[in-house]
Amino acid sequence: MPNMRESVTAALNSSLDSDEMHERPIDRLGAFSKSKRLGTVLWRLKYDNDPRCYKTAIFLLTKAMRKHGESRELCEKLCQCALDEWLVDKCLHCGGGGQVIFSQRLVNCMECSGTGIRRTSDKDRMKALKMNAEQVQKLGKRLGAIHDLIGEWDRKVNVRTMIELER
Ligand SMILES: [Zn+2]
């Protein structure tokens, strides 16, 4: 156990030193924690690969997105689909590299046109939602709105953390 007097004085000295402009991990965590829960849960899930945040993310997304009179089950299903698409955002064909070997040559991936970004098709969604093409098409706008909300929170956490850290 480190000497508490030493630990405290070291901390006091570092914070009193005006030349000390280094950002410490604890500062970043403090800044990060100023964001709302949905945002921090999304970051922990995607960028920290913390699977424990998955259920909470679905819960908070459903709470934010559920329309009056809509079944919880359907809304949860849609939030899960959008969240999964956001989490696995690399092209499934080339793994995000943008290129594949074709006839012994390295060529741009035909699935993502070389961008490496996953394109979700109605076919993928039919599989994920266990629905037919017509149902999936009808829900396209809803899924888009959930994606918008996720993207908005992803950006908000970034902006808030930067402001808190005075960057
Ligand atoms: Zn690709």
C-alpha cells in the first residue's frame, strides 16, 4: 500500500503545477462520464468492446425510440438490428480492407466498391429481423431514424469530452 501522505502530496503538487498541462487518464474518464448514459454505453460497447453494455444500450435505445402504442418487442428488435449494423460496420466481404484478391490480383472489393464500409441490404435485414421483404422495406425509415440517433450520440460524446478536456 503506497504511503497516503506521499500520494496526496504528489497529486497536490501535480495539480498545483501550472506547467502541468498533461492530460491524465482520470481526466479523460471524468470528461467522458459527463455525457449522458446512452452515449457512454454506446462508446463502451463499440470502442471498448464491452459486451456487458449491450443490453443497456438496447434498453436505452428502445426507451428513446419507442413510438406511442408500438409494441416493445418490435421496437427492441429494430433497435437491436440497427445497433448490430452500427457495431459491425466493416464490409463483411473484404473485412474493411476495401480490396480482395480476384484472379490472383488485388482489386477493389465489389461489395463495398473499395470503401471498406458495410452496406446493409434488405436481405441482411430480412434475416436479422426474420421478416419478409415488404415488411423490411416498410421499416427502412424507422431503422434509419435509429441509426441517426446512434450517430448523434456517438458524435455528442466526442464533442462533450473534447469540451470538458478543453481541447
Ligand atoms: Zn468490401
